[in-house]
Amino acid sequence: MNRLIGGQGAPAFGETDARLREEALANIRKLQGKMTRELLSTALFLLLSIAALNDFSFFPSLPDAIRAALGRPPSVNMISALLLVYVFSAIILILARMMSGSGRYGGVGHVGYLAGFFMFYHFSGKLPENFWAVFATGATVLALESYHLWIYCSEGIAKEREILESLDKKRGGRG
């Protein structure tokens, strides 16, 4: 990508190197930010789990009119079956992203799904008996998602650092 500066010839090598250096540093910051956001999703899941461990006791209970409007909660067996489908689907999707080398991740989405399972068990009155199933599912999915993102970002950061090293060697060889 040779852009003309002021309409007169190609940019000087030093200007190209400076632009490449800035792009590499920006990519490293972006990849590090991506890893941090995934860690925040894990922290959010842990906070949600602490609230669920206490059966959401610090929240006020829903008024009977709202509970009646929501209807009867699904059966515990149905919630458990959906949790099982969710965990296998999530793992397959994460493994597919790992195999394709995709940097996409769904940390916040996973926390939303897990919050839904906690809520369904809570409204069915069976959260204490099923807390560890949802927690183990969340820990497994988020650990695999974090591992995937860590591998992706680490490889990307290593490539960008190689670019920076080659630019440093080029600059050192000129002087």
C-alpha cells in the first residue's frame, strides 16, 4: 500500500517503518484488550454465581402478580435437559472457532445464558439442588472460551512482536 505523500513519490522507508510500528503496537493493545474483556466475563460469572449460591436472597422477591403473569416455571427435568444441550452446543462452537483460528468469543453471551439457567432453577425452587450443575457448566464453558482466546491473542501478539523486532533490527542495521 504505497500512498503518495503530497503527490510526490512513495513514502520514505522511515515513514513506512513508523507506520508499521504504530500498527503493530495498536494490534497488540487490541489483542490485550480482548483478553481483558474475556476475564471480565469470567468475573461477572463469578459474581452471578455468588448471588445464586445465596439463592438471590439479597434481591426482593417478585410480587405474586408478576409471578402469575410469568406463569409456571418449566420442570426441573426440562431445565436440566436444556442445560445439557447448552453445554454440548457451546463446547462444539468453541472448538469449531479454535479449529478455524477465529478470534471471536462469546463470554458475555455465555454469562447471559448461565444467568437464565440460574433464574429458571430459582423460579422453580430448585436452585440449591442444581447450583453446582450450572456452576460446573459455566466454569467449563468459560475456561474453554478463555483458553481459546488466550491462544488466539498470544499468537497474534507474538506475530506483532516479531514485526517490531524486525523493524528494530532494520533500524539498528542502518545506523
